[in-house]
Amino acid sequence: MPMNYDLSCVSLNKSFGDLEAVRDVSFDIPRGSFFSILGPSGCGKTTLMRMIAGFESPSSGDIQLKGKSVVSLPPNRRNVKMVFQHLALFPMMDVAENIAYGLRCQGKSKAEIKRRVADVLERVSLPDVGKKQVSQLSGGQRQRIAIARCMVLDPDVLLLDEPLGALDLKLREHMKIELKQLQDQFDTTFVYITHDQSEALVMSDHVAVMNQGRFEQVGTPQALYHSPGTPFVAGFVGDSNRWNGWVIQRDASGIQLETENGMSMVSTNGAPEARNGDQVSVFVRPEAISVQPIHAKQQQSSAQVNRLQGVVQSVLFNGANSRLLVRTADGQRLETEYPQAGGHSGINKGDSVQLQWSWQQSRCFLN
Ligand code: ATP
């Protein structure tokens, strides 16, 4: 029995009639981790979370908390707490009463409740808000109180169902960092579900990418970004340019392919099983593509690069994350990083540019 795991799911399935909402999902979460489940709307994230919390019964499979099966226990007998997007704080109670509610239900003494509420408010860095009404708190403070209300009960696992979804962008960016710090401080496993890849990548120790009820890949944010295992993960995690094409020639040095729009490209990354004539998808990250104005002296480069020429259609300025949209003569549109420092920072809309990226940065998957 894996005693060093806070949560394990074993071959979990859930069907609603003919619809298989969760399909053969298995994973183990080590003690004290930040684990995110990332996937598009309708992929089964909430259903999986509801099964872990006990609000939904699996069609088959097992759920273990700290190595013990809880699959047949009702929600109140599982040491799991859940924070919802809409937080579900009680508006008629002040903050301290909200946090104390679960402890009161457990029949704890007044003195213990007072001590534990003060302690958890200190830990979420809001020691002085106990007497305030929920309506007097900011959005970020309410988030922290919703977490405090769960953490005061000392759960084995805290489940968070898109808790930043209702916040404005700036506060969401701030709360990502706060949530990670809170998880670190409590040293309790957080399981976080989201469709926002940036939230998952920034906060998590490990991320499971979910698609159509299945886990496509589980890994560190770095592994998912740099070594996606499937075309879905390559397309869903981070931004990519994508082409569909055919293998023209496969040899020891890599795959020579032609895209649907007639472009020739070489990939030395992925699809080891591809053979001549196979259909493939190729993904290239915007930051892997270097851009030069055509009139500039062309940079010396190794022979192992793919090259294209095009015209800048738009400059998408966003500080360090700025991008260029470049359209080629045959109508392909590529997204590239916008070089802001050095000799090529003056690239503007309408400029002719040369794009190049290494064979190794063209990640290929068999379709
Ligand atoms: P979102 O991000 O939009 O909340 P999700 O990834 O959380 O989506 P789920 O809510 O788990 O997805 O839904 C997965 C699939 O199961 C969907 O097709 C949904 O319509 C279906 N589903 C969920 N709950 C039920 C139910 N009680 N009865 C029937 N179908 C359901």
C-alpha cells in the first residue's frame, strides 16, 4: 500500500448513461504536493473532483487517502475539504464564525475553537479580520478565508475547483502566487482543477493534462512544456504553431516532411515510429522561432534549421511576452516571439522578415 501518498486514484471510471465522463484514471499524489488537473471544459475534471470528495460514486475503481480506501465512505467521513469557485461563505456570519463553523459541528470546545481560528487567520496573513463581515472583505481576502475555513479542519487533501475563476485578471495573477505560498506554508496536498494552463504551470509540482475523460500525461510543468507526450498536450500546454503534413523521407538524421500548404520542413524531435507517407503533426513554440528583417544581413546559422519568409501582419505588444503574427506568401500564419532588445527591435507591421528555427525545435507526432 503506497503509504507515502496523500491521495491515490486507481483505475477510476464514471459513466453517466452512455457518456464516459472519467475513463481509467490512475494517479498517486505524494505528501504535501501541489497537484493540478488541467483540461478543457467538459473533459471530466469536476466529475473526478466530486468523486474524490465523495459527492459522486465511481462506476468502478478505488480512491485512497493516505493509503486507505475511502470509496465507500460518505463525504463527511473523508478527511477532504473542497473550495468552490463561488466560495460558499456564509453571508450572515462574520469571518471568525465562518471559520469556526466546521469546528463547532465537530463539537470542539469554545477555547479550542478560539485558538484554532486565531491560528489559521494568522497563517493566511489576516489576523485582524475575525470580526468583519464577509461583505467587507476584498475578493483576494475572501479566497484566503475560504481556504482558512477548510484548513482549520486539518484535511489530508484540499480540493480547489477553479477558485480563481470569478476574480479579475490582476487579482488572479496575484492569487496564483499566494495560493502556492499558502500550500507551501500549510504543507498539505492541494488538488487544483483548472482549464487555465498558466495557473496550472505556475503553481503546481505536478500537472495532469486531462482530455475526454482520460489523463493524457502527468508530469512537472517543465516536462509537459518541453516534452509533451501527445499532440493534445503539445497544443494545450503553452502556445504552439502547428502544421499537419506527411513524411517524405525518414532516415537516421530525422524526418523530412511536407505540410498541407506545401512547405518542406525537417524534424529531429519525436515520432520515432514514423515511416514514409505517414501523416504527422508538427509543433513549434513561438519562442523557438528567430525573426530577422529581410533587408538585414542574414545571420550565420547552422544548416540544421527550417526557414520561411513572410510579412509581419500584427505586432502583439505585451512586454516581455510580445509576439509577432507573420503571414507567408502561401497564406500560413505563424506566431513568433517579438525580439525587443538588440539589433532587430525595430520590426514593424508590414516588414518582410525571415523566420528560422532548428530541426530539433520542430516536435513531430504521428497522427
Ligand atoms: P467544466 O470545466 O466546464 O466544469 P469539466 O471538465 O469539469 O468541465 P465535468 O463537469 O466533469 O467536466 O463533465 C464531464 C462530462 O460529464 C460532461 O460531458 C458533462 O456534461 C457530463 N456530466 C457531468 N455531470 C453529469 C451528470 N450528473 N449527469 C450527466 N452528465 C454529466
